[in-house]
Amino acid sequence: MSKFVIRKATENDAESLLKIYEPYITNTTITFEYDVPTAEAFADRIRETAAAFPYLVCEQDGMIMGYAYAHRIRERAAYDWDAELSIYLAQGTHGHGVGTTVLACLIDLLELQGLRHLYSCVTLPNEKSIRMQRSSPARSRWRITNGRRSNVLRHRPSQERCCSRSHRSRYWQGNR
């Protein structure tokens, strides 16, 4: 087996990512969705999310093993420096470093964008997700605070950053 390849998701990945996402809708309560979206609707989600935040795919030997993205957690201006993280792994890939790898890459990109608080809302019980977050290499830079239904990753900045939301979007758009 080769190493993981992390790349930006595109609308062309919609069908493959939807195949990973579908069992989470049909077999769990993790997504809070009842109906599986169409491939077209999923492609729209990728395009809209990737316009402002990283949307990453993890591949190994040309196969998509999982994906992760960040998105706004709330619309009010006070949340401009916050984002929610979402990670979905292909069935049978848990416990092999896929989630930890793509999570670390996602957090690195969000740090470059200047985000301050990242939220990972985990429907409990979900030991696999908790274990993945606790084993993340990014853990040394973020503090995980357990809530009843979520983990909050608070940035431990080495220096203060100050930039506008439009600057953050320009950074991501210019570095795709």
C-alpha cells in the first residue's frame, strides 16, 4: 500500500463521496439527514463549501478512502473565526490513519486561514471519532474540550493573527 494523497475535492468527486456518505445517512444518526441527496445536490454542496473553506479528499492507491471539510458553524459575524469540521470515511477504513491524516491537513489549512475555534460535533456514543480526534497530530496546537455532544478545538496561537473574512476567503481561493 502506498501513502495517503490529500487533495482538494472537486464537483467531479460528488458520486464517489456520496457513496461514502450514504451509509452514514441510511444506517446511523450521525448526519442528522433523513434522505440521501442526489449527486447533483452533493456536487453543489462541494462547490459552495469549497468557495470559502477547505474540502479535502484522502486517496490511497487511486481510491478515495475518506473526505473532510470545514464550514461556517453560525451566520453571525461573531462566528467569522469559527468553523465546524466534518469527516467521513469509507466503510472498512476506520483505524488505519485515514481520518487522523485528513483531519491534520484540514486543521493546518484552517490555521493558515486564521480560524480560531473549530467545532467537531460528534453524535455520542461514537468512540471511533473521539479516538481519531484524540490521536490527531494537531492536538498539540489545539485543546479539545469535551461537551455532551461535541468537541471544541480551541486554537493555541503562537502569535495573534488579524485578518478579515474576505482575506481568509481570498487566501483559500488563491491557494487551491
